[in-house]
Amino acid sequence: MQDFAVSQIDHIELFVPDRREAARWYEETFGLRILPEFEDWADNPRGPLMIGTLEGSTKLALFTGRSQGERPTAGFHQVAFRVDRPSFEAFLHHIQLFPVFDDKGDPLHELTVRDHGLALSVYFHDPYGHRLEITTYEVDHPDYPDRQVAGAQFARR
């Protein structure tokens, strides 16, 4: 796997009853603040309220919904790994030989790229059913001026 390597975890999704109330708690408790550059994503009731460190290197995506609570089999919803744009492209080629999986456990050798405006992402599962994401914020990378990803389906999310 010489062409692809994850650089860091980008964000972790959490379900909370009230996104703004949870954001206040995380700010008071951990110093995580609402990230203004992503705040319009929260205008959609199904979208996340993004909070994080001042430099935005550690983020939580707060979604409205039932939290883990007392459900012993419930765990994290999704882990997103941040990569640079060349690694994003390399990953899409990498899965042609080393597949990822859909939610039924069937192998996938091709993914649909989701264009979030500020980010490009692909979603899939590991062999154990955990939902994962690869994301890049280098949407306007000079080597990829048209925002398209070679050989990939593209969708706006």
C-alpha cells in the first residue's frame, strides 16, 4: 500500500438530543467550539453541527438523534479519516485491488464521491460493518482543477 496512507482522523459523529445544547457542554467541558466555516451544514435538520479545536484539527459532528445511552451494542456511528487530495485519488484506485464493503457486507471496488462543497468524501464499511469515511478538504487542489475524480461517480450531498 505505497500510494495511500491516512493522515489523521478528521471527525467523529455523535448523536445527541439537542445539537446546540451538546455544543455548549463540549465547549464548557473540553473547550471545543462551533466551527463557523461549517455552521451552515447545521441549517439542515439532518446535517451536523461541527465543533472542534480552534485550529479545527479535531472535530465532532453533532447530529440530532438517539445517543448510545444504555444500548450496550451501540457504538460509534462513523469514523472519518482525513487525507490530502492525491491520497484521496490513490485510495479510489487502491480499492480496485483491496475492496471495501457496503452495508450488507458485499465488496465494493468503486465508490461514489460526495461533493459537500468544502469537502469531498466517500463512505463505506469495513468487513465488520463499521461505517467509515475518507475525506479531503483539498477540493480546489491545483493538480485537480475540475473537482472531478478520475474514474469515480460524483454526487452532490
